[in-house]
Amino acid sequence: MKFLFDLFRVILFFAAYKFADIYVATGVAIGATFVQIGWVHFRHGKVDKMLWISLGLITVFGGLTLLLRDPTFIKWKPTVLYWLFAASLLGSALLFKKNLIRGMLEHQVALP
């Protein structure tokens, strides 16, 4: 169920894109991310950092897409998100000798 909840804004984005255009879909994605954060905060009281980062990126790149009427910026968002994620994983491994994936998943998965 969490998987579907995480894909909520992506599903809405592609549905809006199919029935309208990239600019409407971008606005829907920004709004859906705000709604998703509000729901998580209401239900659990704490919002994951990844969701906050995604909100920041979709607001910045989506805002640039809507402001400049250039769809290139919204297309950069997933790439920038994954580059930031990869850089943080690499940086924590090289600089701090910490495995961030282990830290994120240790509460969810019990492994030997």
C-alpha cells in the first residue's frame, strides 16, 4: 500500500498529462505533493526527508516549467533527485564511512 501511496503524485501527473498538457500535469504534481505531505503529517506526524526533498525539487523545477513555459525543467526533476540521492550515498560512504541504506532500512528489514 505504501508503494501506491508513493506513486500517488506520479499517477496523477501522468493522468493529467494524458488528458491535458505538460503544464497542467506539472501543476497537478506540485499540488499532489503538497497534499501528500499534508496527509503524511496529519497521519504520522513526521514526514520523510525524501518526500521533503521531492517537494523542493518539484516546486523549483515545476515552478520554472510553469513560469518559463518550458517543459525541459520538469523533465530534469527525476534526474536531479536521483543524482542528489546517489551523491549523498557516495558522500556518506567515502567521508563518514556510513552506509545510509543500512541506516534507512534497519528499522524495516531484519537481516543477519
